[in-house]
Amino acid sequence: MLRTVGDQATLRESVLPEGVVPMSPELARVDELLDDPRFYEPFKRFFDPTWGRPSIPIETYLRLMFLKNRYRLGYELLCRETADSISWQRFCRIGVGGRVPDPSTLMKITTRCGSGLVAELNDTLVAVATERRLVKTDRVRADTTVVEADVKYPTDSGLLTKAVGRAARLVERIQQAGAASRTRVTDHSVEARRLAHQIGVWLRRRTGEAKTEVLQITGRLAELAEAMIADAARVISNARRHLRRHPDVAKPGRLAQAVDDLDTLIERTGTLISQTRQRLSGEIPPGSTRLVSLHDPDARPIRKGRLGKPVEFGYKAQVVDNPDGIIVDYNLEVGNPVDGPLLGPAIERVTQRCGKPPGAVTADRGYGHASIESDLTELGVGTVAIPRVGKPSQKRKHIENQDEFRDLIRWRTGAEGRISALKRQHRWNRSRLTGIEGARIWCGHGVLTHNLTKLARLDT
């Protein structure tokens, strides 16, 4: 059951002087911005209005998530710090001596509502700020970056070793639960780890034979993974037969979950074996479909040309902000799509949120195509300052040398600073939630916190 606001203040709280539980100016302004009923609307489709156990007040949830992302806290630490701070309790609309929500409750609401709700909250915030005339769209700038997934640097041999070891643990868990206990399986995890260690030994020799030997060892790891898949498939078949015959088995949910996890692991390991065989044959697997993580299948290798990290593993993100640093649009995509086609839909969304198209749009050379400029002009953008790809003509040189164009290009370079601030202050450097859905939730809350902080400074 949905609860939007908390209980009324107790008599003890009502007689306390205002200065006893002060809030910082920033929290006071954020509290005022969030005190709008429109922020509760997106939650209504996830909770029944009358039936079920009452949820925590949505006003409390929103403020707790702001504190979590503002101060880079985990769920457990957030709840402990809130319980120890009267000021934070007042900001979160928790009564003096009241109970702070459990960390698991915040996690469940976040994952249950998903990225769509976070996007709606960001849209609502921009709409509220636009009504207060705090959002300027006389000019906006766009840039892309990579939000890294929570994965280690992937190698085929390392992923195969992990797959074999994880399958052995899942099979053991299923058999200990009494299912498929008579199915004969061979634990290849010890052999897989031994082969992975040999790869490290050979690579340290730095000889011409090392590369050939590493490829041979990787091939043997692929063979072990294929043998593991065959054993695991038999275990899954017998375990599901056991669940059908004994529906009253103790803890059937956990057993069924372990079987489903093993089935998913088999599917991903099959993909991993295919791309390993492809690499061993001398071909490079396409980055758009390459599997770089067993637990995060949506992550992809992305090359952005950075000196320290020529290849990053995660998702491509686009950020559009205005001169005040307010992010008026953001989106995350799987893989490494071309920058240009992402800009038009972003400007359409900005127009819908703010009620009018931006006066000027600027971006880097990755967006520099005549078709992109034509699309933006059709959307009502007055000035488009994007350098063209390739050698410009004399007419184009004249346009790009104009003072207004050059001024917008100089201002565009600040987009990299905005992205850097998102990564340093709001944890856009790495998503701790798996999958593209998790990354959108993670980054969406970062944008919401960033915009609330910026608007709090403007709304004075």
C-alpha cells in the first residue's frame, strides 16, 4: 500500500524550537523542491492504494536516496548515519526517535520501480524547475562518455575459468539439496585454475613461444567448459524432474533458483566458448555482441581513445546540459552506437520538458554531419555549432570562423568537466548495479541528485 507522506509530528516535536534541529541551507532548499506532490505520481503504479502492507513514506525514500548519492554512501551506512543525525532525520521527515527504514527496504523499492521511474522523477524535477524559471535553454551542449560496468578486465581464459568454477558450485548446491544426487559429474574447477595459472607463467616469459602456448591452454580451457556444459545439462534435466515429482521438497524456491542460475550460466558459457573458438581461429569477435562478463551480459567493450584506458567495458552515455550545469537530458545505450543519431531524440525530449527548443546546440566533431544539423534545424533549433567531419569547404570554414560559432565551441569543452563531475561526485565512473537496467537506475539517481544540488544553489 502506497504512503506518500509520513505521520504527523508528535507533541514533543511540535514544541521544539526551530533552531534545535537545523538543516543546512542546501538541504532546506532541496527539501522545498521535493515537497511537490508530482514527485509521488510515478510511484502509484507500483503500489496498491488500499491493499497490502504500508510502504515507507515516499517523501522519506526520495530524501534518503538524495543523501545516499550526495554523500556517496552505501545503503547500510546511509541508514546508520541518518539514525545518528537529528538534522538528517528532520530532512527525511522522520520523527525524533522514529525508526529509520531498513536498508533492504530501500534496495527493494529501487530495483522494483526500475529505471523508468527514475527517468520520470528527473522529468518532473526539470518541469518543476522550468515553472520556477530556473532552467535556461538558450544554449545546450552534448557529449558522450562510458559508464563502466562492475567487471574486471575480461579475458577469454579468465571468463572460462570462472564459468567452470561457478558451475561446479551450483551443481554442488543442487545435489546437496537432494536433487540430481545420483547424476555423475566431474569437477573441472581445479584443472581450470591450474591451466589459468600456467597462462600467467607463460606470459611472464615474454618469448615467441609464449603466445602459441597461451592459445593452446585457452583451447584446453574451452574443452573443459564444454565438458562442464554437458554435465550441467544432465544435472538440470534430473533436478527439474525431481522438482516435478516432489513439489513439497524443502525450500523449493531456492532449488529452482539454483537450477535457473545454472541454466543461464550454460547459455552464457556457450556464447563464451563460441567467441573463444573464433579468436583461436584468428578472427576478432565483434564488439557489439562480445560477452565480457558472466554476471553482466549487457556490458560491451567501448573504445573512446583515452590514453590511460583505450578500451573500457560498460555502457555508452550521453549528457546534455545548459549553462547553469543542469542536466536537461541523459541516456544510456548498450554497446558503442554512433554519436550523431543520439542527438536529435535528446533535443526532442528537451523540447518536451522545457516547452520550447533550445536556442543553440553545440557538440564535438563526432556529431558533425550535415544530416544531424538539418534534423536539429527542423526541430526548431536556431543555431547549430558542430564542427564537420573531414576537410571543410571554404563556405564551411567561413561559418566555423564566425565569433558566435567559435564562442559556442569554446563553451562546449566544459561538457567534459560536467561529465568528470558526475563521475567524481555522483559515481558515474562505475555502475554497481548489473545490466543496462541497473546502469540506468544508478546513473539516473546520480543525475537527480546533481540537478537537485544545482537547483538548490540557483533557487535562492
